[in-house]
Amino acid sequence: MKRLNVYIALLSLLLILTACSFFIADANERSDKVSSASSNHYEVMMESEIEEYENYQITIHYPQTPNDQIDQIIIDYVNQKKDSFKKKSYEVVINSENNSAHELHIDYEVLYQDDEVFVVRFVEKTDIGQDQIDVTRTVMNFNKSSGKRLDLKNLFKRDTNYLGVLAKETNQRLETQKEFEADPSNFEELALMGDSLVVYITGEDQKKLATEKSEVSIDKSALKDVLLPKYAKKMRPQLQDNDTTSYPPIKMKEEPTQEMTEKLVAITFDNGPHKKRTPLVLDVLAEYDAKATFFMIGKRIKHYPETVREVAEQGHEIGNHTWDHSSFDRLSDSEIKQQLVDTQNVIQEVTGITTNLVRLPFGEGLSEAYEPYFDVVSSTITPTQDWNLTNASEIAHYVTSNVEDGSIIVLSDLHSTTPNALKMILADLSERGYSFVTVSELANK
């Protein structure tokens, strides 16, 4: 009986310790989350959503932070913009004979962050078959502690004529005869910076006021009587990404030379790099001793340079997928040139590699003026164009059912299903005697 009591006591102690360990682990996990979310500097992840259908194309880049509340507001904004675009696009399609694909393109820039605030600006371009592309902008100011979006009422003292003060200070800096009215709608694009407030002037207001100025900066000292104290103080901006970073030379893996077999395919990846998924793709490629070509978006290369360098160090090829995945059908010649050259430059800057390989968004082609300078790489198997293929096995089956010697396969570096689909594809095709090479190697076969 005594031995039984001892056993029960030991069992009870073990259960208590186990419960404590779970509690501690859970507390640590929550502590890490809180610590990350309340950190002074936000390390921003770049998310990209790309969709292509017969009637419309969508490219959206947006930031994600360690703060769940901020992230959810941004995601809600993205979803609202997508839903609104799709509704308008559908209405135009059923009431128009114009069959050209519509486009929604949203890009962003983190304007500022310090201990108190996080500020981001979005640029939305919408083309639904009208004479002119609709360009709008959205500025979001966030309080880091609460995660709430700050509007005028959150920034200024309630019992003050802050609209009048804002309008007066804006007019002084615009130096126009017509006045910028003290209307809340005129200050929707207002960014809270370290020592100033920046008021962005819409294109419509620029015409109305006969000014070429697209923004004015108002020193906080001019607004000290109307700004809330915690936002009126001048803050030192936190260090942002250094644009002048120099990268050490890449140590390329020395691959043994071997004769190419008869059956070759080139597997390519679009829209990356992705901080988490690209490394998973690299692991699968290494497992099957496969080489691939990654067509990368310049904006994402700049955001995730170390991931790009890892791709190059593994001996894979890197190509140009434009700066921000805009449709070239809607760009001017100068904008097209900038999209291509800026991406070439950032690839050179990060990897030391010069490339003339390019794949344009949405399967478009280049005009004759650019043909001497770039090699446009098309594809023969593109499962990402069939958005009904939602899981890895469906994508893999689509590829392996259509493959032949010389095929160029396109997968997305952004899709969560890609690593698993790739493993199935490589396993199947390896058994069938295929080898996996870069686009350039395939061209030289």
C-alpha cells in the first residue's frame, strides 16, 4: 500500500511537471510573438499575389509586419481592392464588346517607421478597358503599440482647428493663387514622418490648383499646437535597408562536366524569390541533382538578396521577370526600359551575374527594339495558367502528362504547393530518363 502511494505521488508529480512544461512552452511562444510584435524596428516581409485569367490580370505587392493587427488591416485593404476590381471588370465585360484583359496592379513603399509609427503608401493602377488607366494612392499610418490605423482624428487634438492649420500650411508651401480647402478628403493622403507631415496632392487637385507639386512637407513645429503630443515630437527614423550594400563574390559550386542525355527539360520558376519557399525548392532540386532557371521580380530581388545569392551559389540560372510584374501592354517605352534595366542592374548588384534572359508577365512579348538586347524565354508547359489546379498532385500530373524532350516547364516560386509538386515531377521524370538543365543549356543542346 505504501509503495502504491509512492507510485501515485510520483505519477502526480510527473503530470504536474508535464503541464508546467507545456505552460512554459506556450508562454515562451506567446512571449516571442509579443516581443516580435513590439520590437522597435519591423522587419517587413513582402507578399505578392499574382493571378491571370482570360478576362483579367492581377498583381499585388504588399508588406507584412510582426504586428498581426497591422497585417490584418492591410490584408483587408488588399481583398477589398481585389473584390471591387473584379466586380467592375465583370460589369464591363458583360456590357462591352472589348475583349482585352483588364488589369489591377498594386505596389507599395514603406515611407517611414520609428518607435511609434509605421507608414506605408500604396499605388493602385486599374485598367478596365477605359480610355485612361485609373491611378489612385492610399497612405496608411499605423500606431505600432495598438496596431490601429491612424486617421486625422487620431493624429490631431479634437478641440482645435487642425484642418484650417493644415490647409494654411499646405497653401503656403504650394504657393498657388487658388486655395487648398480645409476639407478632410483633401488630407486622406497624409504621411506622418520623423520631423514632418507630408501631404500628397492628387492629380485632380494639381490640375485644380494649377501646380506641379505632388507633395508638400510641413515641419512638425508648425503644427505643434494641433498635433497630439506623442506625434508632435520629432523622431529619429530607424535605419532602413541600405541601398549601397556591397556583396562579396559568390562562390559557385563546381559541377562535374557530363554529356547531356537525349531527353532534356528545363524547369523554370517565376515571380520569386520567396524567403521561405525558394529554399525548399532548392532542397528538392539538389536532391535530384537538377538545375533550373529562376525568373525573378526585381522588387523582390531587392527585398530578399540573400535568397537570390543562394540560388546562384547552387549553380542555378537567374533571369529577368521585370521590376514589379506590370503588364507591358500598358507601359510606355521609357517605362518598359526602366522595368528591364532596373531588374538587370539589381541582379548584377546582388549576384555579380549579367543576364539577358527575360520572361515577361502574362506571357507577353518584347518589341523589335529590344530584341538585340534580350532573349525572351517562353514556355511549353504552364500549369499556373490553369487556376483550377489547386494542389501539388494535380500540378504534377498536368506537367508529367504533357512533357516531352525539350519542354520548358513553368512553376511559381510563390505557391505553397510548388515544392511538393516539384518533387513529384522530378521523381516521375527521373524514372523516365529525363535530365534537368537550365534554359541556356537546353538552348545549346
